[in-house]
Amino acid sequence: MSKSTPLLPRAIELAPHRRGLNIILPFMFVATLVVARFLVPNKMTFLVEVSIFSIYAMGNNILMGYMGYISFGQPFYLSCGAYSAALYLAYLGHNPLIAIVMALLVGLVLGIVFGSAFMRLRSSYFTMINASLCAMGIFLFSRLLIKITNGDDGLWYRTRMTALPFLDIRYPKNFFVFVMGLLLVVLLLYRQLAKSALGAAFRSIRSNERKLQFLGYNPFSLKVLGFTLSTIMCTLAGSLFAINFGFVNPALGDNSRAIEVVVATLLGGVGSLYGPIFGALGFLGIKDIVSNFVSRWELIVGIITLLVLFRFNEGIWGFVLNAGKWIKTSVLRNRPVKGKR
């Protein structure tokens, strides 16, 4: 009995020993993207896409990495966020910030409604029923709501957007600054979640749900909460895609894109804190390079993903951490001891 009691405290203690470095890591990652924007000016759009996709992957990592649920329905939530922002900007208003808030509210509603039903299912059924949402979303946006979404032709609204009081994000350079600031905020909140009791409880759902219930937690409520946080982050990413391009169409939620965020999560490191950033950078980077030479880039990305996972089962971020530990161990081993020649 006594061995099962410290379950949550141990999970909370998974933070790195160097707390100072752990605090500044989100700032370092964002600063690296900002520096890369000036070193490679023609890749600014790519860096924006990596930042947005990182938020998208973080939402998937809560489900897949923390709670152990694989969802092939993430493109549906992404497209719901994009269309929420797009419909507001096309018909109701002009403020991009309100469009983002609308997407967040939609993510909250979707998380509560679908989470209350889906989180009662086992992982395999959960995966398949989420996958069916993508097909439903395609039908919804391309056929059922064709009068307001323009179907496959998509919805254009860039000329209706207005400047924010502090920044005109209609311009790519300003939107880059806006996304970097938002990514930093999301990273700080995500880091806080990872080291909190709530993050530890999410991980306990995957490892041993009965022990979590024994400690007085309600596993089902935690599952719904985790699912809702995931959908909110997906709809946030969708709204940023919509504002960035000024255009949306049903292809954003196509079920063929469901594997993309799963692969990015695996590449970065499932359940790791900063894995989603490295996964998004690795996946989009490989896609960007390979697509210049091969039309079916998916095959090459799949092969590279398999090689990475077979060689480094903790993903890119896990490899970085292990390399850092190895370097530190080598330095300490070779350091001369005082008093000895």
C-alpha cells in the first residue's frame, strides 16, 4: 500500500535538475526561431508554419504522450478552429483576436461534448471514432454548409481583417512577431502543465488508472479535461492557420492528414515536454526538403521516421537529452581530480 502512495509526487519530480535552465528553455527556443528568421529570411513562412504546427502537436501530445490515446481526428478539430476564425472574419467581424477567441470557445465546446462521449471508449475504438470525424468534417464544410463555406472553392477573407491596436498582423513580418509571442506563452503554460500535479495525473492515466482512482482522483473527469485541452490547442492552431493564409478550404481537415501530427509527435518524442517543437521542425523540415525532389514525399518521411524511431526510441528531444548527459559525463570523467596527478 505504501508503495503506491507516492505515485503523483514522483511524476512531479521528473523536471530537470537544473531548474534555471529549464525555465529559460522556452525563451531559448523562441529566440532561436527569431534568429533563424534573420539568418534565413526566405524561410520566414516556414518558421511560422513550424510554430503553429508545434502548438498543434502539443495538443496531440497531451492525448498521445500523456494519456496514451492515439487520435486520428485531430485534423477535424484543426479545421473547426480554422473555420470558426474564417467564418467570423468573413461574415461577422474584422478583429483577428476575436476570431482566435471564437476558435478557442469552439475547441472548448467540442472538447466537452465529444470528450464526454469518446473518453468512455477504449483506445482502439477511440482512435477509429475520431478518424470518422474527419470524413464528417469534410462533408460538413464542403457539402452541408456549402452556402457559407463555398465548398471546395474555399473561403477568402483577408481584405476584411483589420489591424490590431498594437500590431498589424496582416503583414507577414508582423504576424511572425505575433506568432512568436503566442508560441512563447503557450510553451510557458505547457511547461507549467508538464510539471504540475495535473500533468502527473494525465501520465498516471496511461500508466495505472486504478492507482490514480485509489488516490482520490476521478480518472474520467481527468480524461475529459485532457481531451478538452487537446482540442483547444488544435483549434488555436487552426485559427492561426486561417489568419496566416487568409483562406480556408475543407482539405485542411482531410483524413489523409491525420497521420501527420502523429508522426511529428513520434519524431519529437512521445510524452516529452519539448518534443512537439522538435517533431514539428523535423517533420516539416523533411517534408520541405524531400518535396523538392520527390513528388510522393510521404514515403521518404515514413522511412526516415522509422529509422529515427528504431535508432532513437525517445525521439529527437530524447536524443538531445541523452547526448547532453553523455557529454556531461565525459567531461566529468576526464576532469582532473584535485590532489592527484
